[in-house]
Amino acid sequence: MSTTFAKGLMVSVILARSTSFLFSKISLVHMGLFELLGLRFFFAFLVLLLIYRKTMARSFSLTMVKKASVLGVILYVVMASEMMALKTSDIYFTAFLENMAFAFVPFILWAAQGKRPSLPVVGAILVMTGGVGCLTLKGGSLSLESGLFWGLSAAFFYGLFIYETGRMAQSCDPLALGTWQMGIMGALNLATSAVFETPVIPSDPLTIGSVLALTLLCSAFGFTFQTVAQKYIPTEDAGFFCALDPLFASLWGFLFLGENPGTTGCLGALLVLLGMAAAQKGESGRKRAAA
């Protein structure tokens, strides 16, 4: 797979995943947090297992299961934090906070590999962080929403997930790795739901449709093919592409739920776009200089 195609796939993945905030917000009205996550990811695992059963059989090994378990556990924390934030905050607020992951990735790389972020990247992170900060301005004053902690928790662990995915996908079949992580993630959530929640079988068409969309579009395609794309693009690039997620998610929240981020929210979106473009330009220039 070429780098250009992989980047296009990554954008498609982010676009698909951005709808998860909308569908999750709808589903949480009638379903428990962990039940929803368990059904979404375990059914996605079953679908992928059926479609790619030969690939799964060829690549199965204890090492594969161990790597998928690490990713599954991290993703379990990411998604639980995201859902807790969504229960108390608007989609655009949660989406932008979670995707502060793009600011954590370069520093996780620095801590893990000693790869110091370049000055253009640091500058771009500051610009994008300022954009996210604009989301906390409600009517011109600082408003600490109850979902702030959960959103930032999701951001840190999502940054860790991006790093670990990029590292592990280099040495194994990324499609099989992404599929197994779905199964582990689903099993963990179903077990948690059985202990702490009373399962509810969704019956209204809107909830059922939302769960199906979460299963097929957001999980089976979204998370699994992120693993495939990340095998062919740098981890830093994957982190910056994730900045597109809250922009799309905010659009869905505005169109379908009437959420309005206001002037400061629009300014934040602009800063995120400018920061991402600057980071991409800075990284391209650094690579050309190194060559």
C-alpha cells in the first residue's frame, strides 16, 4: 500500500469514526454505557472474523493475542472515558477534548523513543491546543464542564493507543491485529456490563440503527482499518489526522442535534485546521532536509 493511499484510508477512517459520537449519544438514551460498547465491538469482531477468517487463521499466534490484548485494554479505557464525557457534555466538546490526542502523541514518542518533537510541530500543537481551549469559553467566560476530566482522560489514552498501534502494526498482520483487538475490547465491556449494569435489549428503530452503524461503520471499518493505515504512515501523521475527527463530529452534532459551538467553537475549529496544516508542512520540510 502506498503512503498516499494509506493517508486517504486514514481520512476515510476518521470520517467514519466521527459519526460515532452522534450514534453513541442517541444510543445512550436507552442503553447502558458498557452494554453499548460491548455489543458494538463484539459484533464488529464477529463480522470481521467471518469475512477475514482465512487471514485470521493464518496469522493467529500467542504473540498476536498478546499485542491485541494490550490494544484492547487501552481502547477499553479510551471508549469508557469517551462515553462518560458524552453522557454529560455536547458532542463537539467531547470530540475536541478527546482528540487532544494529537498533542499527546509527539510527547509519548519523545518519552518512549527519545524522539524530540521539532519546533514546527511544537508550535502547531500550541496552536491546536489553543483551538481546543476555545471550546471551554461559553459566552466569553471559562466554563469547566463535567465532561472535562473524562474527555482529557480519553485524549491521553487515545494518544497512547495511536502510539502502540503504530509500533505493533509494523511486525504483524494489521488487519488481524485490528480484528482481535475488537474481540478483546467487546469481551471486556460485556463482562463489565454484566457486573455493573442491567442489560436492556434495544427495541426502537433509531437505537437499533445507531447500534448497527456503530458496529459496522465506526468499529468494523473505523478502528480496524486505522490499524491497517498506520502500518504505512508515520505515527506523528496519524496523530495529526485525528484532528479532523472533532471537526466532522461537530458538524454531525450541529446538523442532527442542533448543537451550536458558537463563535469561539468556530474559532477553535479554524485553529485546529491551521495547526494541522502547519504541522504537516513542518514535518515535510524536516524530512526533505534529512534526505
